Amino acid sequence: MSASQLIIFDTTLRDGEQSPGASMTKDEKLRIARQLERLKVDVIEAGFAAASQGDFEAVKAIAEAIRDSTVCSLARANDRDISRAAEALKGAARSRIHTFIATSELHMEKKLRMTREQVLEQAIQAVRFARNLTDDIEFSPEDGYRSDPVFLAQVVEAVIREGARTINIPDTVGYAIPELYGSFIKELRERVPNSDQAIWSVHCHNDLGMAVANSLAGVKIGGARQVECTINGLGERAGNCSLEEVVMAVKTRRDYFGLDVRVDPSQIVPASRMVSQTTGFVVQPNKAVVGANAFAHASGIHQDGVLKARDTYEIMRAEDVGWAANKIVLGKLSGRNAFKQRLQELGVQLASEAEVNAAFQRFKDLADRKAEIFDEDILALVMDESAGS
Ligand code: KIV
Ligand code: ZN
């Protein structure tokens, strides 16, 4: 893996599924995993094998079906979970065990009821045990961002020594701020003497709406080279970092990030649709990249600009991310140019500019009464025009 490669780790099927109401059957997960493989994500976190027999079966089926992405299972830091993960992943071409334990004072004291020493020891034992089963081990200190950096560095140094090859620092509760999260990762890497023996990863939740910004800061400021994300930002509470936004930010602003991603962007919209249809979670129209309005232009000035040169108001192409085309939405803000263009697309030829002007006037009158004008409305308008002339 080159230093300029950003690894895309998709956790739609694990953390995404933790979203209330988003649970998926084995067959649905398998279908989405195949789409994620077409999308060319580097790692698919297929589930949490020890969580239930259903999850075990789903991870197993995905491991057996997927050849071109690494398949991963989550496991708590104990032998039973890790063994179940390894068992489910047996048929994979490439597999990863992702083990975790919480390291923040709050989680250790109130949830785990364990001391720092016990957590450190359990993390070490878990990675040592996993090391007998696979070479590819990821370790996550849950609630890492709210952990004491001195203790966290001690845990991370120890698990790298035991063989963890990816260190993921979750902002489990979406509490981070971009600059602070980026600096946190950077300082942590500086504190850990063997930090260069692992790939550093970011995993951000969206409780304050900053999961994507935080992840990108973790990459840019912190030097992380793996981003954990989900399609449509699906995930518990306000969701996870959204895959389509991170990928398109890195691709569109390659001048700033200087990183490559393996993802095929033309598969983004099909993946978004599939996840939305499968879970029943509707994508908001103004969602970046995959929302229905992400490439729609409604105002006359914008429409005129886009018709003359698309990059006046488009920083990426709708077609590049899997849409059929961008959209000129005709309504009360539209100008004569956009109207004329739509007439042409509909194959309507009016006899004179005067007729176009008259039809445009009718269109404006209608648009004052109706939010969106459809092609059928325009055809009717033109018939009115012919009838009136
Ligand atoms: O948010 C989180 O802390 C997680 C870990 C299990 C990686 O999802
Ligand atoms: Zn998470």
C-alpha cells in the first residue's frame, strides 16, 4: 500500500446496520456486499460474527462470495468473539479481524467496570490471540477520542507490538471538532514509538454533523491513511462518516489531499440507491453527491451558466458518480435559455422567436402557480401557444 493511497473501509453492513430500523437479512447484505465490491472499496466490514447466528452466517456468506475486497468481522477483545470472527471469515480471499475495547475513563469505569491495567492487558491478550489466526488485525480503542492520550498511546504501542497492523481511533460519540481531532491523531502518532508499523485509521460519528470534516482532518492533519465510513452515512444515532462525501472530497480536491482512492465513483449512486431501498432510509434531496438535488439547477442564472459551461456551477459531474445526467429543473426562477433548451430536448420547434417568447410567458405564469414544471406541462403550454396563434 503506497503512502499516497487512502484505504476506504466500508462499515455499512456492521456500524450502518446498528442504525435503529436498518437491520438487513443475509441475502440483502450479500447483495450490498457485491455492490461494495463493484464500488471497489478496499475493506468491507461484513458484520459482527459473534453477535448472533444470523450475523455469523452473513459474514460467512460474504467472505465466501467476495474476492476483490478484504472482508472483515468485528470482535470484542475476547477469545470467543475473535474465534467466531476467524471461523466466519475462513472462506475469504483476504480477511481481517477487527477487535476493540473501550479506553476512555468514562467507558472503562462506568461500562466495563475495569481498571486501566485490566483494559491494557485484555487488549494485549486479544491481539496476541488474533495473531495466531490472521496476519491482518485491526485494533480500535472504543471512545478513543475521549481517552487520555497518554494511556491511549500506551495501549496502542502494546497492541502494535503484538501484531495489530491497523490502528483505528474512533470518535464513537461524534464529539470531535475537525482541527482538534486531526491534531489528536497527529499527537498520538508522535507519542507511539512504533507508530509507523501500523496504518492509522479514522472512524467518526456524525452527532454534531462533522463526521466527514473530522475524518478528512484526521487524514490531512493526522496522517491517517484509512477512513471508515458508510453508504449514505448510515449508522447509529446521527450516523457515520458518509463514504460518498469522503471519496468525492478526496477525488475532487486531489490538489489539496494528494491522495488516491481505489473506489470507482460511477458505482456510488447505484450503491446509495441499493442501501436506501434495502433499509427503507430515504436519502434527503439535498444530500451531497447522492441526493436527488445534488446536481439539479433551479435558478435562471445558474441554469444559464450551466448551459453555457457546466463547471460554472458544478464541481463534479453527475455522470461520474453514477447519475444519468445533471438536471435543469424548470420553475419560476428559470430563464428563457433553459426553457428554450428544454423545448429543443422535447423536439418542439416553434415557428418564430415571438412564439418562443409567448410560450415562455405562459410558462412563467404557470410557474408562479406550480412549484415544478414537468415536460408534460411544457408540451401542453406549447399546444396552447399553437392553439392561440
Ligand atoms: O464507534 C465505534 O467506536 C465503533 C468501534 C467498534 C470501532 O464502531
Ligand atoms: Zn462506530
